[in-house]
Amino acid sequence: MKLLEGKTALITGASKGIGRAIALKFAENGANIAFTYLSSIEKGQALEQELEEKGVKAKGFRSDASDFSAADQLIKDVVTEFGSLDILINNAGITKDNLLLRIGEEDWDAVINVNLKSCFNTVKAATRTMMKQRAGSIINMTSVVGLKGNAGQTNYSASKAGIIGFTKSVALELGSRGIRSNAIAPGFIETEMTDVLDEKTVQSWRDAIPLKRGGAPDDVAEACVFLGSDMSSYITGQVIQVDGGMLT
């Protein structure tokens, strides 16, 4: 039996990068997949078809997780379409990097809203269904910079640190209802965003990592499969670093 057979997972921001890898890995493990996208319409449609070809039910929703009302409606639509919601993965995120003296209020608010407020929106909406089921796994995507900070990323680091506090608090509130809440903190993961960097810079980052390589999106996806499956049934309130030893 596949690890996620019969489960329904919702993944926000899944049209590319880590989110896409999670969706595909979950489908390979038998989960039915609901996912969101916003601007990448063609990529969202292509992913839906690719997931269905793996023999699972899949549906993409064009939805903004940072919008409270939209997130509430999203959860209702997913439950109506799939009949349940077993795993929620808050993966949607953006960066608007700059030094503190140069960050405008608009860029600060945008990063906090998309990265952190979206977790509040979706988890709050999903809690009703998971409490009725007396089961559920919530996985929030944080970052190593949420643990150690990073120059030029005060907004991003603050949003990711907030996710950690939120995740642990949810674990304490909902554990008695059979709902688990954990976070994953990726390190240097090589995606489309890193492809535009020059090779010398990328190699210097790889050399600084104990495992001497950047992570792949599948490395994060495998950790999500573990946290979404019954293999992690006694794990909640934790932050799992997927960083090759970068932050040790």
C-alpha cells in the first residue's frame, strides 16, 4: 500500500518549484491532490493533467491564500470536491529582499501576508473539517532563515520565524483532537529561482554545506510525505530542517 493512499492533500502555491515537487510526490504515494496557483495559470493546468496521469484525483484552484475570505472558500470547495481534507501544506510564499533601511511598508506587508497570514487563513478554515474527522496533518513551510535570520531579508525572516511560532501553538491547541502541526525548514534548495544565479555563487553556497550540495525539491517533498503519512503519527510541534547540515 502506498504511504498516502486514500488521503486528500491541499498544497498551496504548487504550480512550480518545491510545491510542484510535493504535489507529484504525494500523487506517487497515492494521495488525491488539491492545489492552488495564482499567476501561473498554464503551469497550474499542466500540473493538474500530470497528476491525473498518475492515477489520482487532482484539481487546481486559482486562489490567493493571503486573502482570508478566499482561503475560507477554498477549503469549502476542496472538501466539497474531495469529501475530506487530511493534509494541508502551506507552501505559498514570496520574497521581496532588501536592506531594512530600503524596505518599503508595501514590500513588508506583502511578504508577511503571503507567507505568514496565509497560514493563519488556511489553517483556521481547515480546522473545522479536521476536528470533525479527529485527524489531520498540517505542514507549514518555514525556512532556515526563520531560525537564524539573514541580512537583507528582515521581512522574509520575520514571516518564516512567525510560521514556527504559529505551528507550535497550533500543535498545542489541536493535538487533543488528533491534528498534528509541523513545519519544514528548507535550506539552499536548487529551483528555477536559483537557476538565474551565476555558477560561482551557487558553488560557493554548495561548498559551505556539510553535505556539499544544494538540496533538490524532492528532498523537501520526501519530508512532507513523511509528515503527511502515518509514519509520523507521534510527531507534532516540530521543525524539520531539510538543509544538508547548513544550520547545525
